[in-house]
Amino acid sequence: MQSRKPFNFLLPLLAECIFIGALSLKSCQAVARASLAPVIIGLCLYCIVFTTTGVSEIDYGVGGILMSRVFLVISLLLLLPKDTPILQNDEIQQGLDPDSLPVRQRLLRSFSLLVNPRGIGWNCSMPSAVIPETRPIPRRSFILNELIRIPLLILVLDAKETLQAVHPLLNVVARADDCSVLRLRDQPYPIRCVLIGMWAAAAYAVIMLQWSVLSVLCVGSGLSKPKDWPTFFGPLKGCWTVRRFWGKTWHQLFRFTCVSHGRYVSRKLGFALVSSADIWTTLVVAFIVSAAIHSLGGDYMAASRATISYKFYLSQPIAVALETLVSNATSSWLPHVSLRKAIGYVWVVFWFSWSTVDMLDGLMCQGMMRREMFPSFIFRPLLEHIWNGTNTV
């Protein structure tokens, strides 16, 4: 890691500008599109392999985003130009052909398609997907809701940093030279669940905080409308299966990137659209791509190795297959929906408490999640004040 060059944000910015320009070319200019793909891929891979920000947690996120761009370039410019995601619901209703737009509008469309997190107007969905109708919300109400959400997310991050500072296990791990001696998997099951939930909540808060700030800036300035910013995460109450967790609850930032490659493989194998073979092929390939994004991108840029996260993502289709078999086998003698959902929630908690620990152990041993990323200015000072006050009495 010491031999790496400092990360230069101008390189991925240049790659993004080239990507926007390539995607704005008309369908008849497919050769020009394809010729620009190696340039974009080369810039992204150079940043992953040869540069570092100096902070492992940031490297992990940046590496994952850059590798996702590599796969997105492959899908949009090389493999699936016809499956380029729809920008807005209006394009579906009007049957608008992007090639008919002027150059300026095509550039704006490509910019919105690639830069906006989650995708304007559900552009992360495949064209064959059913896009749900969004309830209109006034601009002022949208901005007010997000301004209320931002301090709540900051509180979540503050609570995570406080717990990491005061919890004995995390304190020891942060100071240990060899954290492999003290593994998360070896801890009592309740402690393991609490710590996994804490890190998941922190990841949710970090992603949502960026989304909320960007949405307030874009909607407040008039660059976009509230309907262009669909919810980034789904509700927790909907994840009574692992499939629903990944498909409806967790963020969909890489959805099109992963699913498009699955659709391509399924099409090449000759499977009918929405058939069982198509669905399962798409699912398995999508998680293989997700494993590559997090391992070849995040793991390698942060730790110069690509063997930390892949097991977690490659194991998810196994969980989906297992729960599908059990659900089909028990549907006749366990028809009560509420009871099935209750059992499903227990199953999801058990699955993630078992499948996540090795990845978290590996990340911590590479220096991630062992430092204070955000200064705790609420809960930790409050606890210290209470503790000092108690000791002086």
C-alpha cells in the first residue's frame, strides 16, 4: 500500500466524462461507443490497482464504485446497448427514442443516467421491469423531509462511533496488532448480532446521508424534481426473505449493472424471458458480478487482495435457493402468511449473522472499521459527562 500513488479524483472524473459522451452517441455509432470503452475501463482499473486515498474505508467504497463502472461500461457500451435503462417514466409512456433527441438533451440524459445515485426515475430497472407509480410530492415537502432525515442519520453515525469507542471488543480490535486472534465469529451470538447490526446501520446512514444531501441540492436548485429521487432503500418490514432483502430493502445502486450481465448470459443460453431458467441464471450471475465489484474493486484497492468479500456475495444465491425450496415445500401445511413472515424474519437474521462475520473479520484485519471515521460530538461527550459526574459524587 505504501508504494501506491495518491488517488487523483481527476482520473475517474475524466472517465465519467468520456462515459457520458460515449453513451450520448446514437445507436448507429456503436463502433465509436465500443472504441471508447477500453479507455474508460483502463482509467478505472489504474485507480484501483495503483492509487490509494490513504484511508482503507474510503478506498473500499471508491474501489467498489470504480469496478461497478467497469462492469457498467461493459454492459452499456459493449454487450447490451439495447438494454440501456430508461431514464424516466415519461419515456416509457411516450415511447421516446433517445436517438431522436438533440445532442444537448442526449448529453443531459446520459449525465442524469450515470451520475444520479439510484437512478432518476428508476433507471436501475431493466426495460422489461414494471416500474411502480410514484406519489407526487411538493418540492417544499420533499426538501423538508430530507432536511429532517439528515440530522437523524448523523445521530445514527454518532451512536455507531460511540459504541465502537466504548465497547470492549471493538476497543481491543482497534488497538490490536494482529486482530485475527480476536475474531467476531468467536464472540457470543447476541454480541455478534449487535455488532453486525451496528455496521449495517452505519452503512445505511452513510449512503442515505449522501443521497439526502444530493437530493436537497438538486431539487432545491431546480435541477431535478422530487419524483426523480425515488427512495434509495426499502422498508425493513418487507425483508422476510433473503431474496426480498436484496431486491426490495437494500440499496439498488448496482442493480442494473449486475442484472444486465445476468440477462445477457441468460439470453445467450437461449432461455425465455421471465422463465425459471432466466430468473435463476440472472440471479446467480448478478451476485457473481456483485462479488467481483466488491472483491476486485473494494477489497483490492483497500487491501491489495481480492479474497475478503467474495464468499459473502457468492453465498447469497445459495440462501435464496434454500429458502425457495423450503417455502415451496411448506406452503401446503403452513399457509398462515403472518406465521411464515415471522419465521422468515428469524431466518434472515440468522443467515446474515452467520454469513457476514467472515467478511467483517477480514475487513477489520485489513485495517478497516478500526478507526474513528466521524467525530462523536453528541453521545460520547454525554456519556463521558455522566461518567465523570458520577465519579465526582
